[in-house]
Amino acid sequence: MKANDAYQWLVQHQTDTAYLFSTAELAAWDQRTYIPAQGHAHRSKQIETLARLMHQRGTDPQINDRLQEVESSAFLHEASPKVRANIRMWRRDYDRQVKIPEKLASEIAGASSAGESVWESAMQENDWDSFFPHLEKLLSLSREKAECLGYANEPYDALLDEYEMGLTATFLSSMFEELQHPLVALLRKIQDSAVKPKHSVLHGDFPVSKQKQVCVSLVEAIGYSLKSGRIDESMHPFSVGIGPGDSRITTRYNPEYLGSGIFGCLHEAGHSLYELGLPKAHFGTPAGIFASIGVHESQSRLWENQVGRSLAFWKFARPVLDDAFSSVANASMDDLVLSVNEVKPGLIRVEADEVTYNLHVMLRFELERALFKREIDPAELPEVWSTKMEQLLGIRPLTVKEGAMQDVHWSAGMFGYFPTYSLGNLYAAQLFAAANRDLGDLDEQFGKGEFSELLGWLRQKVHQKGQCLSPIELIRNATGELPTSKYFLEYCQTKYSKLYQL
């Protein structure tokens, strides 16, 4: 077979596999939103079967044969960057997948689906005992997976690499150490400040029906269209890219706290804007897939924070909220913006402010790393969690649903995912600083409700690149610098010093 024919075979094979994957994503979306209560067991088997089929296709020996034909020919050296990226990432994915037995791959998928279903009810009931066997099974399967994949230093590295290529626990430990001291120092200064927000602006009586209307208005303003998505409710906010022209988001509404729904929607809309901005012509190939989870999180964190918590955004959004809620209409702009940006240690990560958010991620990173080093027993997680939260944030959860059970990730076996949120924060601040340099004063645009220039810049610099560049190369090309924490720390220092008159 000629190299070009081998490459075309790979494109067709991998695109067909991507259609299977998108079907599994649709099944998972339905399970988290509208599935009847009695349908979970059957759905878990459906997802397990799809995972087995995808694993069979992903480990087909013909993939290796075709890759070798392409890799050993002049075709690869003469190919476009997109084609070279496809070959490079297909090789990486194949070499990883063949290390994982088919039985283990399908077991993990089934256990993840079942774990999420149990978590939804157990979390509401504060029922650790019913959830724990599923967590224990998922942890055991993930440890087995790490051993199959192999690692240079510690098992956790094998799982981190799945979400952010080349990421290691040693690097993360250094990164968090670099962040922790300045963030804690800033937190102490804010706590000592005489400036205090009035809690009444975002806390009060906010009918969910009106919240839904507000959220639709805000996400449509930043570029998310309900013609290519939808907004539903779930226990834990998430987004899912089904395919070109279909990327859906969920949020959770709290009738007594307006921030949950709004910032959940802005965050998840940021994810979906990325999915919808990927090159449609390259669906099913790495050139049409997001660069990494860390880069994905940069898009959600940027729209939620750099945009959604800015004074300029709320100058635009204020009339939308005033029309819906009289309590907001009666508040001053200063009180509204301070409430939106209130810095106060809290128990729930997804509702954490920008200063304390990374401390939540550090806690989870430390626990996950310890679990895979077998330094703690999973049964000890609720108590160890509470102790570490008290050490990092000075508060202690009273219930396990406010502690070790609050996030969906462990119920889905997503060990290694949490650190990408902090990477996303760093990438977001660096990208936003570069966009400001390239586009001029973004605040002036936001105040007028104009977000298309920023979205267009992100489409060009990030979304359309797919996996043609590594995450590090992508950030460097977009910003002119290697990834750094400098911009995130400067952003926090500048913004909160002004807000709290430090």
C-alpha cells in the first residue's frame, strides 16, 4: 500500500471511531440530564459496550501497520503541519491504547458510568457509605491502568499524561509551591481590608425561571448560540462536544444564590465555544481535536473570570439583571462588582473566588497523589480532606458532600484531571494579556456588549490549531512566551488590590 493510501485509510478509520465516541458522549449527556431513574444500569452497559468497540478499533493492528508505512516514507516529511500532527498524535494514542487490555478499558467505562449514577443520589443524601465501594473500584482500576501505561517516577504521572501530555507530579508540586505563597499572602491582605462587599447582591430570592432567562442572554452575548447547543441542569455543571454544530452545557441553579447559575453557564459556555471553534473539516482527526484539557480549561476560566468577573462585563450585563431582579436593580455598581469578586474561603470549588480557587485544586492534587502512592487509604478521604482544607483555607466541612464528595470527577474515575484547572487559570491569564495587547482595550468593547473580537482572536490563536501544536507550543505561539504563572499572579494582584484598596 502506498503511503498516501495508508494515510487515507487512517483518516477514515479514525473518523469512524470518532463517530462512535460522539455517540458515547451523547449517551453520557443523556444519563446526566434526562434519563429515567430506572435506566442507569442499562445505560452503563451501553457505555461499556461502546468503550469496548472503541478500544478494539483503537488497538487494531492495522493502525500500526499503516502508521509504519507513513512514518517510513517521504510522505510524512512532505506533508502539511496538520497531517504531521495527525500522524504524531495517532502514534501516541495507539501506543498508549495497546498497553491497556480490552477488558480493563470496558470495565473502567462501565464503572465510571455506574459511579456517576450512584454519586448523584449519594451526594444529595450525604451518603458516603453507598458511594465508597464505587470509588474504591474506580481507584483500583485506575491504579491498574497506570501500571499498564507505565511511568518514569510515580503511578500518578501516567494518568496526568492522559490529560496534559508530559505533565508530571513533580512539575505540579513546583508549580503549586510557586502559586501558594503569593496567593495566601494576597488572601490575608484582603481579609484585613476594611472594604467588604454586601452579600445581599448575589444572595437573596432569585426564581430559577428568571435565572434561566438571564443565563441564556449572557451566554448568547459572548457568542454561544442555542442553535448549536442547549443549556440543561445537572448535579455538577459540565459541557460536552457531541460533534460539529452540537456542543451542550449544563449548570445548576440555586434560588438563593445567583452566582451558581451565571458562572456555571459562563464557564461551560467557554468550553463549548472551544469545541464549536474547532476545524469542522478535520473532525475525527487530531487536527480537529482540542489541544489538551489544560488548554480547554483555559477557555472556560477565561470567559468565566477574565471576562465574566470584569467591571466592564457587568456594566453591559447590569440591565439584564436589573430587569429580572429588583434586589440587583437597587444595588450600587460597586456593591455588585464586589459581590461578583468577593474573596472569601469557601467549601465548594466551583463557587470559589479567583484567589482561593487554586488552593482547592492543590488540596485535590495532594490527595490524589497520596492515593496513588498508597500513602493514604481511600476510606480515610473524608477526614483527611477536612484536615487539609482546614490547613489550606482555614475552614472545615461539616458534611462529606461539602468535602470529599462534592465533585463529580472521582465518581467517573477522572484521577489526574483536577490539576488542569490550575493550568487553565495560568494559560487563561496569559492568553488574555496577549489578546489585550493585540486587540486594544477589551474593557471598552465588553462594556458595549461586544465580545466577537476576543472570540475571533481565540478562534485564530487557539481553537483552529487543533492538536497541530503541543500545549506549550500553542501558548508560546499565541502569546510570544512560554507558559508562565507571571500573568495570573499579576492579574490577581492588580485586580484585587484595586477592588479591596490594598
